[in-house]
Amino acid sequence: MKIRIAVVREVDPDNKSEIIMEVIDADFSHILIIYEEGHRDMVFHATKKGVHKLELTEYLKDHIIVKEKTVELLKSRDYFLGYVKGSNGKEYGTEQLPGTEVEFLQKFGDNGETKMICSELVAEVLEDMAGIDIKGDNDFCNPKDVIDAI
């Protein structure tokens, strides 16, 4: 099964997105997985409210794809869908955005270890299903780390 990994930015970035782009020195703040379901391109992505599945055309109403790469998964489609659907999203925590002023980071709060941020989710999928190692601890990778490693 082939999936596409895309880094995106919001059409009108919010404060958190602007901070993420500044910290990682990139023109994007989010990473997601695009896969084909029937004749539709679908998006799986993690946010603080969980992992969401929606049509790419709907997602692109307020997001812009900055860069995209195709990856061949070594595991089955059912395995992939089960893994992503069973994952949860979370906010960035203070330990996940190093190099920024502490007072900004404290606004994000503690994210705990039971959920995944967008880049962590994509890194885990790539590591488990495509054999691509992003960097030491996926909990601390960001969208730029992931897209650069592919």
C-alpha cells in the first residue's frame, strides 16, 4: 500500500502554528497522512482532539500542502487503518518544543504519554510500517524531522 506524507500550513495560521513554524524554521506546522479510499483521497491526521479522517478536498479548504512524499508501506492496508484509527491526538507539551521561550511553551500544557502529536503519529507509522527511522525518540520529532527523513 502506498501512502503520501504531506506537510501543510493553515491558510490563516493561528498562534501555535506560527510558533511551531518559527521553532522548526519551516513554512509548515503540521504533518499528515494521505491515502486512497475508493476513488477519494483521504486524510488521517492527529490533533489535540484525536485522530481525524476526512476527505482531502475538505481539509484543503483551510490548509495548503507545502511538500508531499510517497511512501510504500510494508504492512497491509488493514493493519495501517487499524493502527491509525486506534491512535489519539494531543497538544504539544513543553518538552516537545525546545528552543522557544518558556512562557510560550507553558501555554501548551503537559500532553502526557498516552496520545500522539501529528509528527509522532506519522513517525510511528513510518517506523512500524515502512522501516523508516525518523530520529531517536519519536515523541520529540517535529514535522520537519519527519519529512526530511523520507
